[in-house]
Amino acid sequence: MSDTAHVIKPLTPETFPAWLALAEKHNGVWGGCFCSYFHGDTAGTVKDEYDRATFKRRLVDEGVAHAALVFDGDDAIAWCQFGSPAELPNIYHRKQYDAGESSPVPWRITCFFVDRDHRRSGVAREALDGALGLIAQAGGGEVVSFPNELEPGKRTSSSFLHNGTRAMFEKAGFTFERHIGKSKTVMRITVPAA
């Protein structure tokens, strides 16, 4: 964990400017995704009708984009995206995941991002813990995520770790269920209501 005391805030219309500043600092994150890949269309917003930053803003305004933001002072330095499967339908290896899923869960965690100036300092774990805290405040329930399992001794680019690592999730109390794809895992935890 980081030695610095950071503050966790939810992604809201009020915190969106700080979130956007972090995304823009990194050229929209992973080639301009603006953390929109996992989202689907809503009744009022169709993804292909907007640039990615505007699409994300519209989802935040509609209340269907959730994230735990890690703040260092006034600056967002990381986030962990979470939401319902209806909010975040686009996951990697979806067919394989669905084929082995016997009981759909109310929450999923799909994406992390950490400012390049704060990486390798425990901030991603702070974001994960923040997301679990926000899920508890929203009533809790089962949470599933799809972190990568790293090969021992092999260096992996952070661009392939958009959903963290199995080890980080195990330390947070998640249980490994199965593999999907080459290196993705399915991990689960039940979060009690706050």
C-alpha cells in the first residue's frame, strides 16, 4: 500500500473534470478509450454518436458510469471502474465467461488506470479497495472481476494489465474460480452492505 494518505471519491459529475484531466494527461488512455470500451449504449446515449470523452461524460451524467477515484489533493491519480453487467456488458472472452457462469452477479470490476507518476506504489490497490467500499455503500453483493495471471519471471506491459493482477485481487480477498482466454482469470468476492 502507498504511504501517502489519498482520498477515495466516486466518479460523479462533480469529480468528472479531475477524472478527465487524468485521462487527457495520458492521451485518452490506451489509444483514446477514455475508459469506455466496457460500456454499452444506453437509452439516451449511443457510443458511436460521440467522441469517447463525451460518451463517458454522458454516462456519468446519466448515473451509469461508476468508478472509485483516488485523489492526491485536488488531482485524480487513479481509478477503478465498476458497475453492473448491464452497465459494463463488453468484457474480454465474454462467450467463455458466460458459458461457465451459473449465477450472474450484480457487480463487476472491469478496468483500472494509474497516473504514470504514481505507478508501482500501491495506488491500484487503493482504487480496488475504494471500489469495494463504494459497492458496500450501494448495498454490497457479489463482485466478479477478470484480472490477469502473470507468468513468473516474465515482464508484462501495463497496457495488458488494464484489470490488475490475480495476486492483487487475492490480497484483497477475492477467490480464484477459473481461467478464461490465455491469461485472464475469473475471481469473485462477496461484499457485505455498509
